[in-house]
Amino acid sequence: MEAVVVRKEDHHHDDDDDQLGAAADGGVSVTWKDLCVTVGGGRLTILEGLTGYAEPGEVLAIMGPSGCGKSTLLDALAGRLSSTAQQSGDILINCRKESLAYGTSAYVTQDDSLMTTLTVKEAVYYSAQLQLPDSISIAEKKKRAEMVIKEMGLQDSVNTRIGGWAVKGLSGGQKRRVSICIEMLRRPKLLFLDEPTSGLDSAASYHVMSRILKLARNDRITVVASVHQPSSEVFQLFQNLCLLSSGRTIYFGHVTSTEQFFTMNGFPCPTLRNPSDHYLRTINKDFDQDIEQGRDGSVRTEEAINILVSSYKSSVIRQQTEQHVNRLCQQKGGSLGKKGGQASFITQCNVLTRRSFLNMYRDLGYYWLRLAIYIALSLCVGSIFYDVGFSFGSIGVKINNPFFVATFLAFMAIGGFPSFVEDMKIFRRERLNGHYGVGAFMVGNTLSSIPYLMLISLIPGAIAYYLVGLQKSIEHFTCFALLLFVTMMLVESLMMMVASIVPDFLMGMIIGAGIQGVMLLNGGFFRLPNDLPNPFWRYPMYYIAFHKYANQGFYKNEFEG
């Protein structure tokens, strides 16, 4: 069947003068021309020759079947493409080639990476302290946090914990609104949403998107959202639609003209069917099927896609889109300078320390369960080797006991991996959105863990130390506890480093256990240093293994003190 060309003028462009004034009033327009994204050195094309725009006060919906390139287009516009992807074509911000400065844009990911132990109020307020500059007073930051909470309709849930797999908390829609609240604190002019309705029922989806549309209109925010399968009510909220299939444009234009485009090309939407469902069903080739095509019978999905792509390329709608992009580019907006400043490094470290400390206190799996296991094991060790005395036979016990206690405490650090991985997810989201940097995260996480690691070193350490009958002076015990503490700090840092590389906590636990096992073998306890094979096991592994230094400290403290 020949492609049918739509000739009807799109009424969306009749009031171009109003739209072109967006840049002048502080809004941000985004345009892209002939955008292509490839991977594998150009062997695989993800996006092919896309052209479009997004304007202030409107919501652009990017739709298409799974794997069509929705998230890739969103990442390209937000400047978040991976280093393995190659991009060509022009992406202009207010008709300028410039990167998005801090505070001018925000990106809400598909997964709600939130600290599950915090309440809604705490999560938003801590984020306000991180993002907003020190020049804004604490009272004003609280007021800003309360304002965005109210805007997203969460005022009745401010004291409800976000919750996760262990503790029930907010619903999926409420969590999504918390994520949006956090990114709206700085009032960005450009908001990217990756599948904001994913996993939500139709009522929750409509509630979330209607509030986003209200914010976009009131604050003239440019919203670009990838949407998988919206309900008919949600679909009607969008102004413009970018419909993709296999990285190619099926349609770009006003939502109200989409049905006419499909109808005139032989794919009318059946009565009482959700239009968005019909469009996606027509262009989804994952399950190749016959598509009803008016009175002419049916065609295969691949053929239907080719008809629509060809029709759009030669349509007036495509010409109007290109003309509108050109008009936007002729009226340059202001350069996007940095919108305000961030909180100072000291403030960020302070806030992150307090937030992490509170999270560790409330999350039983972070330290408390481990502490209980440590205490139970220390009681076992103390009762088995109770008061071994000072005979020749006690020397072996006094050698093995500190080694076993330190090794077990260090090895059990892998039990905190699920919490470490969740922390890293939150850190990645907040770092990519410019809330703080790596240095502040490291300082905050380290300082917040010190009290808990000291507790772990003192209580189980004291039980195992005094019940066995090691050196009884306070100086010797202090040295023993400090060695345990430093060992625990080192292992916690090692596990956090592994968690940053391996996001899956099961794989991380295996890798973390493997690393500790290799270091344990080379610590000089199972085989003397001079007997270790060269060059790898003795140099450098023996000197890298932290067990070596812990063991030497324990033995010197017990036998030379």
C-alpha cells in the first residue's frame, strides 16, 4: 500500500509567536536536528535522524515499544549518553550548543533511588540542604521543601517513611512524587522524566502526570518524558508526541493530530480503544502480527512501520516540525548560566554525615544485626577459650583468638552489602544531578560510620578479649580495640569500593568475600612470609594484605607488651 501523506495544517503551530517568546521569558527550549546515536563503533544504530523540539510550559511525551530508543533519546538530550555511544547531529539549548549548567535541569530516573528509612519530610529537607546554596537561610530551605511537598500532594504523608522491601511505606506513586519533589527544589527550567508512570496504576499515573503538567504550566518548565504505555487520560495531558520505533520517527507533532495521521495512512483507531494502545500495538514488531488496516485488510507489523515512517518523512507535519525548529533557532534565548550556587563542601559533608548516620541507625541490616551476631560469636569464643591462663599451651590460643575475632568481624562486613549497594544507587543519582561530589560523599559516609564501627570494636572485642584472658591492662585492650577498629574501617571502605563497581549485591558479596579470602591466605598466618612463592604471592600480595598488619599488631600487643 502506498503511504498516504497528511496535508492538514497542524493547529499547534498557528500561534507560533506565543511559543517563540518562551526563551525571552526565562524558559528553556530544546531542539534537535538529524540526531543519530550509534554504538559498537557505528555498527548498531539506536537513533536515526531524529528532529524535534520541546518548549516551556509543555510536556513532550516520547513513546514507543520497548527498545525503540526512548531512554536513549532522553539521555542524549540530557547529555547523559554513555561513553560507548557515538552521537551526531545538533542538540541546541535556547539555540546554543552548550552543556546544561547546574540547577537548570533535573533528571528523574525510572527507578526511585531513595533512602528508605527517611520520612518524606526528611528526604526532601536533607536534599534541600544539599542542593540550595548557603546564602539561603535554613528557614527558607524548610519553606522550599514544604512547598514542593505540597505541590506534589504529599502533605498528608510528610511523616511517613519511604519504606522498602523490609518495611512498608509509601506507595509506588508516592515514591515517584518524592523523587520529583527532590529534583524540583531548585526550580529547574528543564525536567527530564524517564518512565514516570512505570509500575503505577492508571489512577496514580494520572495523579503524577497531572501535577507535573500543572508545575510545567505555572513555572514554564520544559518537560520531556519517556512514557511506556499511558492510559487514555494520561495521554490527553501531553501537548506534543514523539513516537518512535526502532530508533526511527513514526510521528512528531501535536497529540490531537496523531489519530488523523494514523487514520489517513490506513490504521484508524477502533472505537472505545485507548489511542496510545492502538499506536503502540501498530508499531510493535516484537510480536509480529497482522495489523488491521481500514477496509483494505491487514498488513504485517514491519510493513505498517515502513508505511508510517515513509508517510511521516513526506508529510506536512514533518515540514512543520522542521520549520518550527528553524524558527526557534532564529530567536536565541539567553545563555544558560549556573543557576545559583550549591551548598558549600563543608555544608554538604555535614548534611551527608547526619543523613547517613540516621539511615544507619534506622536500618537494622546496616550495623545492628551484625553487632548482634558479633556479640553472640564473641560469647562463644569467650566461653570456649575461657581464661586459658599463662601455660605453654595457652600460647596457641592467644595467637589464634585475636586472628579469628578480627577475621570474622572483617569478613562479616559483606553482610552490609545490600545497604552499601542502595547507598551507591542514591549517590549515583544525586551526583549525576549535581547535588554533591565524590569527596563530600566519601567524607560523610566515613564520618557517619565511625561511631558504629567503634561500638562493634569495643563491645564484641571486650567480650572476646577479657573472657579469654589476654593482657588485662586498659592500655593493651585499647590497642586491641583500635586495631579492630582500623581493620573494620579498611574493610568497610573496601566493600564500598566493590559496591561502586558491582551494582548487584549478590555478585558484590561473592567478589568481596573472594578478595578477603585471597588477602587472608597471604597475611602470614597460614604460611610464613619467607615461604610464600615469588613474585606474585610475596611481592606484592603479602604487603597488600591488611591481615598482615593486623596480625603483627595483635601479637606485638600481647607478647611484647
